[in-house]
Amino acid sequence: MIQSDVDLQPFNTMTIAARARYFCAATTLDELREALEFARTKQLPILPLGGGSNIVLTGDFPGLAVHVGMHGLEFDPLDDGIRIHAAAGENWHQLVMRSVELGYGGLENLALIPGNIGAAPIQNIGAYGVELKDTFEQLTAMEIASGDLVTFSAEDCQFGYRDSIFKRGAKDRYLICDVVLKLPRIWQPHVSYPALQQHFADHGQPLDELTPAVVANAVIDIRNSKLPNPVEIPNAGSFFKNPVVDEPLYTALKTSHPGLVAFEFGTQWKLAAGWLIDQAGWRGYVKNGVGVHDRQALVLVNPGHRCGSEVVNLAREIASDIQKKFGVTLEPEPRFYP
């Protein structure tokens, strides 16, 4: 079950070549528990792997890389909706499309987000005005230090914008094993984002005739038109979070840059990171085999299959430039290992 000196390039969508001292593919809870016991015995750090779409490997990993591959998907009808039990190794997009096929809405705005279900709560994945937390009920995670299973409610997860307790207080303490979602029987579409509005207008789609499938297909079309397929062009999806700023900075930026793309976020404003990067002239830029996608400046690409340090260096150059030009701090979405 435990392999030594394993190439991790097939396990990350940036196709970065790096090696793990040890590697394990866990397809059951017992296998996962045994792998963690092995790591504890040898006092090894853990690198959790799923779809590999949200990590940047900056070098060889000195511990145990665990590919969390438990599978299982159940849809339990309820009087007021449907409850979904999904194992961590299930593909997120396939889950979304299965729920849409069953006629249930709530996840359609999150179609085509790469990765597996186990990573979704860590990031509180979101797109087009919808976040995982909107339909989340609970998850089960295995404590790395003990192998015990622990249940987390939505409140326990402390969800925020692209954030959760698993990126803060519970960071590196748990491996997520399964997730439970609940979708309502009475569906209300969320289509306020300009890109969706424009798509429906261009296709002559009346907003009062929307279905979850129509919205999902619109999201897929939009994402395919802007975002590169990792199979064709190695990338980790959106590389930076959309920065959230206070009213005074937003007002100053809007005055000096009338075309600024931003959305109200409570009492603050969420700026479009891709717009900032584009305006700063980075879209289409390539250096040392890594670059910025020529259609979506929010995506860093690695067509040269270069090392992770090259990706990180480019990300830092971009963030420094955005800070200098706009006074805005960009924070990476993917996690850097080790």
C-alpha cells in the first residue's frame, strides 16, 4: 500500500514534476487510517491529494502523500428536497451534473469547478454568486493525529469567502472523508452576475423559464469560453482570490479607473482580480515556461511543465505589481507544498 519515491506530476493539474518520499492511494477509511498510522510512526508530514487542482508543488515532498480516493454517492429524497452523501474522492462537477439530471437546483452555478468533493469545503468553493456553504450540512473528517472520525457542522466549518476552519485553526489536522449537502425542492435561480445575464440575453433565454440544467449549461459555456482545460493547458484554475476592500479604497479606485469590475460584499467591495491583472498588462505574459492565460488573466498556466518555484515567482511578481499599481493585496487560492 505504501510506495516510495513516487512522481507526483500525474497528481497535480499544474503538471509540476515533484517526488514524494512516500505515497499511498487510500480507497477506504481503513486504508486511510493505516496510512496515517504509518506516517505517525515515522513522524512524517502529510500531503493530501485529490483532484490536484488546488495545489502548487514547490519541491519534493519529504513525507507521505495520500491520495484520498474513497468513492460513493447517495441521493436521499426528502419532503422538502434531497440530501446528498458524497465521498471525498468523487468528482465535484459530476456531482453537480447528477443533481441537475435529477431535477434539483442549488449547485448549478458551481458546474465545471475542477477537483474532488473532499477539497470543496476547505476552499468553500464558489462561483457566480453561489458558495458551497449555501447547501452544506456537515462533513466527516479523519483526525491525522489519532485516526478518529470527527463530524463538522456548517457552523463548525466557519466558512468565509474561499475560506474555512481547515485553512486556519484546523489546518493540517484533518483529512475530509465525506460531505453531506441538502438541496431544496423549491428552487430559486441565482443569475445576477453580469456574465450570466449576458449569456441568457445573447441566447434569447427568458429568465422566467430557467431550470437548473439551463443555468448549469450556461455556466459551463461561460467557463469553457474563458478558462483553459487543465488537460490541454496545465493550470490550477483561478490562481488569486478576488480581493475584498473597504469603501474608501473602492471609491478611490472607481474614480481613477471607471471601468473597475467590482461587486458589493456586505459593507465592503469584492474586486475582480482578473480585471486588475489584465489592466496591469499581464494577460498573455509568458516567462520561463509559465505564464498568464491569454483569455483569462486570473489563471496562471504551466505549458512548459516547469518547476513550482517558477510558478510561485511569477505569482509573486504579479501580486507585487498589483499592490504597487492599485494598492490592493492579492492572495493565492492554491496552497503551496511543501
